[in-house]
Amino acid sequence: MFHKNAFVFIALSFLAASFAYSQQADHSKVPGVIIDYSPAESKIYLGCPSIAVLPNGDYVASHSFFGPASRKNRIAVFRSDDKGKSWQKLTDLKGQWWSGLFMYKGSLCIMGTSHLYGDVVIRRSNDGGKTWTTPNDKNTGLLKSGKGYHTAPVPVVIHNGRIWRGMEYKKPKAGWGKFYSFVMSAPVDADLLKAENWTSSNRMIFEKQWAPQESNPGWLEGNIVITPDNKLVNILRLNTDEGEKAAVIKVSNDGKKISFDSQKDIIDFPGGATKFTIRYDNVTGRYYSLTNKILKRDRSVKASLHRNTLALISSADLKTWRTDTIILNHPDVKKTGFQYIDWLFEGTDIIFVSRTAFDDGVGGAHRQHDANYFTFHHIENFRQLKK
């Protein structure tokens, strides 16, 4: 089921007190280290996995809660002081959702929305995730007010004296996929909690005429990336029937203008219909991502719900991508998912966290999308993993 060279199994798993919800659950077959668990019967699912590494080497990870029994406005934060072998819960952040962790000037930050299609908010922690600022107003982390904002744990990039991040916006009552992409940025020496320090670009929706053959085209969850020629682009998940495409939006140097050419800026991208994170490796000069590549045998579900295969892919130019290896795979495409991967380089290895839907011995996840586990994983010697 798992690639014999790519994945390092870690036997130790942290079974938090919440695991007691299902007394008969069997976690022994779940890959990786279990950070948190919520059985399908709870109707609360685990989403938005994110990970950061503190200056002392400790890991911090977070996830959101969603599902019919969730209020869709809460993030849980965990910490590991033994390289991911065990985890301790630090806190819950209420009024925080669809969010990603990142380190900035020695402090831990988390940026996302306040709730489902809520405000844009950011918080800062100076004690490794135990306590956080509260985004009460425009001077304490409330960056944009109003309904409709959307994002995920996506990369933050420093470039040309500014810090950059992709965001989306959806008009009230608009259907899923009708996202306007835009970019936010701030000077590197600015207080990120002050709304006045942030600049936003124009907003752009994926027009139906750009892909008329698609049933419901749309883009979301963009990755700000520095190109080989030192420009900025925002590479987004693209909802297509085929599922192996991504969209590349160009970003102006001042962060005020984004542009897109539908004839040139739609690229082949394995796993492009589901959320992915792209990072640059300065050792190899290649860009890497962990994606839900679609295997031919698994075309029984629509592309955006194909999540039972996790592939390591790479590119030298952000245009042509190759599949280096399969990291995780399970034959059950309908109830298994290794998805929304957030990850980091650590020397010769990769560490990552996953929104994992997997068999727990009591019926498993509701479906592949509705993850019952939040898991940590470690890939050794990723640069040597090639087909």
C-alpha cells in the first residue's frame, strides 16, 4: 500500500483524550503519527493542516474543524518537542479558520479567515503557540472586514522587500468555485497586525469562456511562488473535469496588479484539482509539491474528490512537472484521503501534515473529503526519490 522507499513509518502515535469518543476504534493501520482524531459519528471533521518549525527545532501544527456539527470558526494548535514522534495540544483559537502557520522574524503567525467566508485575520504568538494575539480591530490583526473571504494553509513568500500571500473572495450566494483570486502583501519591516500595512491586488475570477468544455471551472487556494527569472506568480488549484491542470496568475512587482492569459497560463499539473503547496529547493534548483495525482484506475470519482494517492512532484521551471514518486496510496478512492498537505524541507528530508481520511475500525471516515484524522509524516532523502 505504501511506497517501500519513500515513506518512513513511525510507530509511536499520540492518542489524545478525544480519541476516547469511539472506544472500539482501531488506529493501528493509520499511516504516520496521529496528532488528532474525530470519528465520523461526531459529524466534526478535521481540515486545514498546517505546520511550522520553531527556532529551537520544535514543530507546531494546526488544523481546523468542519462538518455539520462544527461552527466552522475554530483552529486547534499542537506542538512536538521530539521531531514529531509525539504531540501535545496547546490551545484552541476561536474566531480563526481556513488558516496557515508561518514563522516571521522569530515569531509564530497564523493567517486566514475568522470563520466560513469571514474576515481576513492574522495572529502572532511569541511563546511557540501557547498564547496568541486577538484580532479585535485594524491594529490587532483584523486585516479585512466583511463576508466572503476564503483561503487555506498556503505558502508565505518574502520577495522584493515584501511578504506575500494568496487569498480568494466569493460574493454572497455565489456557488462553490466562483472565487475571485487576489494577492495580499506587506513591507518586511512592517507590523503585520496592522491592516494599513497590507496592500491588495485587483480581484480576478476564472471566466467560463476560458474553459468552456468544463462543467464548473474555477480556481482557489493559490501558491505565491518566485519564478526562475525572479518574478512572482500565484499558482492555483484549478477545478476541471480532468483534474490535472493548474492556473498561473502573474503578479506585478508592487503587488497591486494580477493578470492571466487563458491561452498560456493553464498548465499540466498532476493533482491540480485538489489543494497543494509548492516550495522551492535551493539545493536542486527545483520546485516541489505533494499532490493528489490521479491514477487511471481511480477515475470512478470526480477529480476534485480524488485523494487516495499522494505523489511527490517537481519542476525546474514551474511549467513542466514530473512525478518523482508515489508517497502514499490506498485502493479505496471513496473513503480514503491524504489531502490538503502542508509541508516543509528539513535538511535532506520533508516533513508534512495531512488531513487524513482512513479506516478506524468503526466505519472509517464519512467520505474521503471528511477527514477523521490529522497526521504527521516524514519522508527521508526526498531528492533521491525518482521513478
